[in-house]
Amino acid sequence: MPNRRVGQGASSVHIRHYNQRLILQRLRRLGEASRADLARAAALTNTAVGEIIKQLEAGGLVRTIGKRHEGNRGQPATMLELDPRGAYAIGVRLDRTRIETALADLGGTVLSHRTHDHTLPLPGETLELVRDDIEHLIKLVPAARRRRITGVGVAHPYNLGSWLADLDLAPDIFAAWETATFCPDLQAACGLPVIEENDGTAASIAELFHGHGRSHDDFLYVFIGPAIGGGVALGGQSLRGYGGNAGDIGMIPVQPSRLPSAVARDGRHILLGRASLNALRRHLRFRHVAHAGYAELASDQGAAAGEEWLADCADALTEPLLTARALLDVPVVVIDSDLPTAWIDRLIERIAPKLAARVAEARTPPMLLRGSFGAMAGALGAATLPLFQNFGPGAGSLAGPGNEPNRQGGPYALVA
């Protein structure tokens, strides 16, 4: 008998937590809503939603923004929205050639960020640099609200020492990272919970939590950075896979590039070697195009070289995207990048007709959408990890070691 009561109590708490997270998700999607709106969206009773809203308001996660008048009957409805000041998180994006640290609020706004564009240093040096960035960002949160910082998310490519030939990097430069304990060391250094995740998955979680995930539950997310990665959303949840690499589209075998700048391989060609900013940089060097950034390639030669890479990138992506459409049955592909939005739009314009021409009989090509956050997706994705883990409807979505929801009992922990 005692064991049964314990089980029933645990289930009651779990259900309450899930319903709170569900209401937060529905409110995030709607932007603003009344209690009746939320009851309909979450398929809960008005009474249940009213009690949940009381708890969330008491926790500082939801706020009243005014009244909505609907016709001449009844009392005006009280309108609610997420309070972005209800929680904060810090995100760290570690790439092989860049370090970014960002402070974000519950609404997905990046309040401040720091960027270091250089080859990733040794783990100890990186730890000092990131700790300094975190200390700077914490000071930007009002002192009275610092206990609402949910934690630090760290997003980085898994296997940092691999595929270096495809990325034109020295083969031994990242050897120390293969055995590094960076995230536990960072947690000890900054005193905040640290969640670690694949960078593609983290960016896809930002899209799911703050971007197109507000209206699409199922999509493949592709991010074109120095390499290329991605993630998968199914049923409104992030799919991690056995090793946390679900959606790692860069590893898919492809045909060799036809660009004259392409590096010869011994029968091994993967998407990372063609659809990546490293491939673009390599091609620009081959065409003797000097550039400070990708936003404007002013010369005719530069524009022509950029278009050549876009064409090759679109060709390389076509079969992997059709494969993902067939295997995952996702109707949407979100493409984002460190590139300016104009480049992403031009890439999408090139891919769409190729997908339509090659899609299998009785199937439709996926809808292509430009990602919501561009170059900030990685850092925001990292910052979203603690927020998603503490406030997303799937408490176990990030199932990696050390990625348990925060249970410290602070104001950001959902009401038990």
C-alpha cells in the first residue's frame, strides 16, 4: 500500500509538471492568449488551466498584458504572455574556428553576446576565455534576477578531431579535445549547471523552441557553417538518436563535386566536403577572390565564384534532403547558415526545383524554409538547452549524461 501511494504521488507530480510545460509551449506558440484560448489549445479544462496559470504567474514565467474585448457580451478576457524575464540562460558555441558566448532570455531574445574568430585553442585556454565571457554576461542580468539563470548550454561538433582534411585543418590541432573534460570543468568554474549537446541538434532546438517550431512540429533542420550539421524535430520534440547525432546530414555520402577547387578523395565523398563554408572559402581562394566577408562579393569574379559554389551546394543537398523526406516523413526542411539571408534564399531557390523534379512518384518534396536566427543560431541554440530542458514539454528530450532538468528549487524550477 505505501508503495502504491508513492507511485500515485509521483505520477501526479509528473502530470502537473507536464501540463505546466504544455501551457508554456502553447503560450509560446500563440504569442498571447486568454485562459480559454490555452484550454482549447492544450485540451485541458478551464479550471485546470486557471490553476496552472496561477502557479506560472507565481513563478514569474507568465504575465498579464491587458484585456481583449470580444463583441458586447461577457467580461473582456484577460490576455497573457510569457514573461521573458522569468528565466535566462547562457549559451556557448564551440566551433573549430570560432567561439561564441550569448545571454538569452525565456523569450529567445539574445541580450548580449561575445565572439572570438580564431582556431579553437587548447581546452584549458578555452575554459578561461569562456569563463570570462560568462562572468561578463552574468553581470548584465539585474542582481535581483540572477538566480533565474537556469544554466549554461555548450554546443559543439562531436568528434572535433575528425574530418579535418575535409575542413583544411591541421590533423593534430584538436587532439587534446578528444579526451578533454571541458563541460564538467566549466560547471565547476562557473557554478552553474552545464548541459552539453551536438551543435546541430542545439541549433535545431532553438528553431523548435523559438522559431519555426511554433508552427511546425516535424522538420529537418540543416545548418551550413564551417562544416554542415543539423537536427530533427518529430512531434514537437527533438530527436537525438543513439549517439546524439540524429540529423547529422554532413556525414551522408554524395557524388564528387564538379568544382575545379574540390579536393580529390580516395573514393570517400561526404556532404560536409561540398555543402559547407569551408568548401566556399576553398573555391573563392581557387578563383583568387579576396573577401572580408560573404555579405558582399563586389567584383564580378567574386559573384561568379559564389554562384558556382551555390550551384554545387544545391546539387549536393538534393539527394540527402529527398532521403530525409523519405526516411523521416518530415514535410519541412529548415535551412540556416552563418551566411547572410540573401545567400540562403538563393540556395533555397536553387534547391526547390531540383527536389520537385526528382521526388518519387506519389510523394511531395519538402517545403523549404529559411531558418529564423542565421549566424546567431548556434549560440542561441546553446542557450536554449537549459531553457528547453527546464521548460520544454518533453522533460527527457536531452537525454545525454548530465543533462537532467534543474531541480535546485529556484524560481525557474516548475512548481512541484
